Amino acid sequence: AFRPEKIVCSAPCRDAIIEHFGKNDWPFHVVRTGDTLSLGKRTVRFIETKMLHWPDSMFSFLEEDRLLISSDAFGQHFATGERFDDEVDPSELMKQAAKYYANILLPYSGLAAKLLESIKAMGLKIDMIAPDHGLIWRKGVTDILKAYGDWSSQKVLPKAVVAYSTMWDSTTKMAAAVADGLISQGIEVKAADLRGWHRSDVMTELLDSGAFIVGSPTLNNGYLPAVADLLCYARGLKPLGKIGAAFGSYGWGGEAVKLLNEELERMKVELVHQGVRVRYVPTPEDLENCRLMGVEVGRTLRERLGS
């Protein structure tokens, strides 16, 4: 029967292995932050990283090689035949790293920020970072550490995500008008028609956006399923520091905007406009109201950012 000679792991990892395999007689060697292990020519220093993003996550730092084996942190879901960051397009790699953070690590941003401070306090000299997923960082170590500093602090830019779905394009026309208003205030806009955007891509754009504006027509006294899917997903990832508003068209009930406002508030998005509702097809006046809502959100975001 298979029996390992030694399993070096954190205490939560030991407990998980026992629960998975029922092998509480295996030779576990439990390590904690600050512990070291000699491998002969190399020394491994351990740093527990609980909930980044598993309870048993842990960094292993090879001191002689200045190599940080970082578990999930600094990873990407990036399909490539290359091994190192300097062998691929750096902008695409950073985009994939942002997508990984936004969709996996974002809820644990407070822990990530504390971990970065701990690494700095420990004085680790890192030449390479090898995550569980994706490429090894050797040229862009400073870049990815800085990016994680920005993402974990949920630093935002003069940027807005306008996410919406539609039945007969009335809400699409409203979204375009909202975007025009934002752009007039110098705000970068990512208009996400949820008929074509995946929720994970919306979250990637929302990561550094200061505004989140959501639109939907009313359907069955609510909003469209694609919008519900995004909002449920986004709420679980806990983005912070956003302002926002809602808009939508309707035929007779018109409840969608009210419900969208309530959902945004549950996400701790600060509403800076009551929202715009339009019956049937938006008139030029309706579209101007949408544009003015975009102007108000954009102006408020600029004021918050001091720009």
C-alpha cells in the first residue's frame, strides 16, 4: 500500500488530507510561518497564507534561489506552451492575472494586503514567483507585486462598467446614452452587453472600476436572468469602493430599476442617482436623462478620485 515517507504541510492541510483519505497514521510534519526545512543545498522557509484562497494555502520560499512558490497567489488561468512571464505578451499576461484575482481572490483582499505587508516586513528578496496556476514570474516580479498591492486595496480608476441585458434594444439604447455621459466626464467605459459577455470578464473589468451601472428591462416583476446571474456572482466576490446607478425599460410594471438599486446597495455600491426608468421605447428626452445620469456618475467619480 502507498505510504509517503513524510508529508510537510500546514495544520489545516494535514486535517484536510486526513478527512480526504482517512490516513491519520501518515507521517505528517506540520510547519508554520517562520519555520524552515533544510533540503541539503537549499533551505525552504514557510509562510502560511490561509484563505488565499484555501484554508491550507502556504508559501514556500527557497532562500538560496530567491524563489517564492506561491500556491494560488499571483497565478493565472493562461493556456500557453511557455513557462516564464517574459516569453509571452506582458499585457495579456497581466490581464489574465487580473482576471484570476478578480474572480478568485477578490473576496480575500484584506488577507492579501496583510500578506504583502508581511512579505515586506520579512525582507524577502524575491527573484522569481512560481504559482500553482500559470506562468512563472521572473522579469515582472515587481510588476505583479505592485498589481496585487493595488488590487488588494481595491484601488479604483476613472473607469465604469455599464452592464446590461435587453429584449428589444430599448435598454441597449439607454446604455449607450449612459456611456456617452460618462465619456463626457473623461471616464473610461466598458459597456458589457450580457448576451455576449461572461460574468468572469465583467468582474475583471470591475476590479479597478470606480463605478458600476446596471441596466435591465422588467421581466416577470424582476430583471432579466442574465443580469441576476451577474449580480449574484458579483455579490459573492465582494467588490468594494464603487459608486453606481441603475436603468431600464418596461411595459407596465417597471420594477426592475427599484430591484436593481436594492441589489446594488446589498453589494455596498453607493447609489449616486435614483435611476432612470423608460416605458417602451426611449424618446430623445429619455435618452438625455440617461446621458445626464452618466454625467452625474462620472462627475461624482472624478470628485472622489480628486481628478
